[in-house]
Amino acid sequence: MDNLMLNNKIYLEGKVVSELKFSHEMYGEGFYNFNIEVPRLSESKDVLFITISERLIGGMDIRPGIEVVVEGQLRSYNKFVDGANRLILTVFVRNISLCREKSKNPNQIFLDGFICKEPIYRTTPFGREISDMLLAVNRAYNKSDYIPTIAWGRNSRFCKSLKVGDNIRIWGRLQSREYQKKISDTEVVKKVAYEVSISKMEKVNKDNDDEKSKGKVMEEGEKNLKDIKDKRIS
């Protein structure tokens, strides 16, 4: 289980921008959600979805306006919304504290997982190279998290050489992106997609890969791809 704690790590510094809201209870433990706003190097910011146990909150006053440091894992789950299953991404908190001093990189993530859908490579009208990948990251109790990722430039070209089942490690940041979805000829709604923007990546070469594990990853990945394909950058 210790290794599974190391293959999915995220670190965030940001400002709380929503009230705590009760999410669910599991084995007598309550969980809450809230959003934090994390700055980018540019003027824009990412608003990210957080899940935290009541046991970690303690006497901490989590409210809009305070600056916090969050450490944990990026998790995914399916939720039935508006008549369809959607893939939801959330940062599952393992440690939280007040942000006393800001670092140069307030948004860092590391993932070690398997490609479960053929990478999609394309270029924008301005000639920028982009690749989309769905990465499955193993979790305890035979579960996996399915995480959409996006690579740019030379990393995007490297993705063209990868195939389903390959084990890769990626470093980057978690980003939020607004997009518009057409639901009728006259109505368009604004939605938010979450994905990991890759800054560094490498292929893992292992002699003793677990083929059974990769098969499960690929099967589940096919299902989850349907939930995110309308969130791709056009």
C-alpha cells in the first residue's frame, strides 16, 4: 500500500473560495468539499475541487479568503449528473495547513500509471502540438483513478510513440478549464473540465509488468473515456 501512496501525489497552495459543504459519510467518517483558487505563472488561476475528511479539519477554520497548503492525491469517481455518468476529479486531502509562506511552484503533481487509451495527437490552427492521454493510476483495494492528461510540444511528440498499456511517470500541474457545451440549437452551457498539464514525462521499462493489472486498466479506461471526450480542447 505504501507504493500506491507514492504513485499519486499532489501539492497545492491556494485561497479557499467556497464554504465547506458536506459530501458523504463512509464507515462513520464524514467528508466535505470546497474549492481553492491556485495562481498560475500567468495572470490566470485554477479553481480546483477538494475533498477532505472531518478528522483532518479539527479546529481549523476553513472559510473563503484563507490561504492553505493542501497535500494529497488526485482521485476520480463516476457520478450520475443530468441523466448521464460523468467522470469527476477531486483532490483527496491527506494533510492541510495554513499557508504561511508561498513557494515558487504552488501547483505540483506526480503520477505513475498506465495509458488506457491510445494517445490523441493533433495540432492547433496556430501549429501548436497537443496530445491527450487517459492515465490509470492504481489505488489500494484493487481500485484505479482515471485521469485525463495533456502534453504540449516535444512531450506531445513523445506521446506519439506510446501505446496502450505503457507505464509512464508524469510531472506537471492540475488545471481547470472552462468550455462551452451545446445542448440545443439555441442553448449553450458553460462547464469546467479538469486535467493534468504535463511538464515532464518518462516511460517506465519494467521486466515484470503485471499484464492482468494492465488489462483491467484498459477495460475500465474505455468506459471512462466516454465521460471526458467532450471536454477536449478543440
